[in-house]
Amino acid sequence: MNIGEAAALGGVSAKMIRHYETIGLLTPAKRTTSGYRVYSDKDVHILRFIKHGRTLGFPIELIKDLVGLWQNQRRTSKRVKELAQNHLRDVEERLRELQAIKQALQDLVNHCHGDDRPDCPILERLATNPDNESDAAGKTGDSKRRHATIRSGRPRK
Amino acid sequence: MNIGEAAALGGVSAKMIRHYETIGLLTPAKRTTSGYRVYSDKDVHILRFIKHGRTLGFPIELIKDLVGLWQNQRRTSKRVKELAQNHLRDVEERLRELQAIKQALQDLVNHCHGDDRPDCPILERLATNPDNESDAAGKTGDSKRRHATIRSGRPRK
DNA sequence: CTTGACCTTCCCATCGTGGGAAGCCCTAGA
DNA sequence: TCTAGGGCTTCCCACGATGGGAAGGTCAAG
């Protein structure tokens, strides 16, 4: 089948399939003489695996590892569990951070009248509070987050 | 003062100050004859405001609005509260999504022995589950998330 | 006057995804 | 058989917020 069909069956976009190929998450697909990529049911299976991993928030690099383990009969479930647990810890940390933010925002919102006058505790606090210079997300201690941005979520469905 | 000092006092990097200027979050700073940017205490105040907003996860575009309202004496606190509430809802949605992911991951991890054998429920589920094709994060219904990625967090401190 | 710390601009990388252009390929219908 | 339109190819750009680093100008202390 062509890339479009594989994409539809795998639940990912054709664009992403090509991308996964270039970054080495997928091995380069066979091509027809005219250059079209050709996929099998097995490939679709892998795509679904990847999709599922993404849905659970695994970064591509981890998914690469997971796929490797999946296809390696000599793997140990210990190794797989480790990867999942590491990711889980990551998720939990982000949860803590977001929860701290949510709390702070709720406090702000609760203190604002929200009327037609200009007085606004929200702005006042944003302006004054040099804030707990420490960490809005609580004591993460070390927290050498390699590449974190605020906007986030999940892949669109 | 120069950009370095302003950055230190404002709690942001010099790099970011320049960036904020190019994207219009900050009005272009005055320059010395040699081209160095010059900042005042007022500018530092604004930087702290921005920093605080970022710490609370406000995206730059929203901070732009907040700064505008902050410096507009004819603002209404209602408007400010609206912005904060919108952001809060965003945060809450991401929290829900992350919590769903966390739950799913915990389930996976709990079912894996984590021993030296290759049998692994984690891999099996990732492989089979075409999964709740719907939405790992629960019924968001519409959910036209404009630009959401999985990896996330807060700005490093 | 030299040295080193600071400043300038410019480009690249991250992470995962989408958009779109330019151009080739393939097939169904006239 | 020709043609239209949809699918495919590659390539580049964008997002958001931030950091890294190069190449080069500036400034103040020694």
C-alpha cells in the first residue's frame, strides 16, 4: 500500500511517516520504480505502536528504544519497565509543576473583582511579586530539565 | 544600565530581552552612540512582570496583552480576570490530559513484572491496543488545540 | 595600549507537527 | 488516447520559548 493508506490505518499523517523515516524511527520504506514508498501490514502495526506511544506522551527517542525492545526477542521486561517508569516520573514532575501553576492562577483569579474598575490584584501581584524566586512548581530541587517549554499538551488526536 | 545588568535584575537572560524586543513584547530600547541598549529601572520592572507571567505559564502573546492592560489606566479588572481565567482553563485542560497519561502509564507499569524475561505487558499493550481511539486525555470534545506538544514544563529557573 | 568582559547581529538547534510549493505519477472517465 | 484531479515526491518554512555560538565592535581597568 501507499503512504496515504498506511497513514490512515496507522493513525498518523503521511507527513509524520516521512519524518519518522528521516529521523531513523522507521527504517526506509521500499520504493516502487517511480519512487513511491510501499508499506505492509507489519509497517502499519509499527505505526500503531508508535502512535500509541505518542499518545502516552513518550518522546520520539524513547519510542525508538521501545520499538527496538519490542522487536528484540532477547529483551528483558525489566528494561522496558525502566523506560516506562522514567517517563512516568517525567510526567509526574510536569504534573506537579502544572498543579502549582494552577494553584497560583486560581489564587490570583479569586482575588480579582472582575468589574469595570481598573484596580486589579492580578496585575498588582504580577507587578510586585518578585515572587518566590525559587520555583513556582515547588521544590524539585535539582531539576535540570533539558528542554521544557510552557505550552504543551498531547498530540492532536 | 546595560542589557546584562537589566537581565540580572529582571531575572531573564539578555538573550531573551533582545528576543522580546524583536517580537514586540518590549519597545525597542534606547541605544548609546555605540549601539549598546540602555535600560532604566522601569524597564527592569517590566521585565520582572514578564518573568512572573512566564513563571505562571502565560504564553508571550497573553503577556503582551497583560502588559498592555497593566500600563493602561482605563483598563477594567474584568478584562484582566478574563485573560487569567482563559489561561487557567488551558492549564486545567493540560492537567487533565497529563493526569490521564499518568494513569495509563501507571497501569502499564503496574502490570509489568520487570524481570529478566522478555514477556512484557507494556509492549503488548502498546502493540495491540489500537487503544481508545478517542482521546487518552478524556472527553475534551472539540479540542482544537492549536499547537500542543508533548514535552513541556516550565521555563527553567 | 592591551586584555578581558561586555555588547552587537546573525544563524542554528531544540521538539513534534503542519502548511505549502513545485513537480512527477497514476488512474478513472470522456 | 487524452485529460483531470488526486496522490505522491522533496524541500523549505512555521510554531514557542529558549539556548548556543560565531564574528566582530566597545569599554574600562591595569
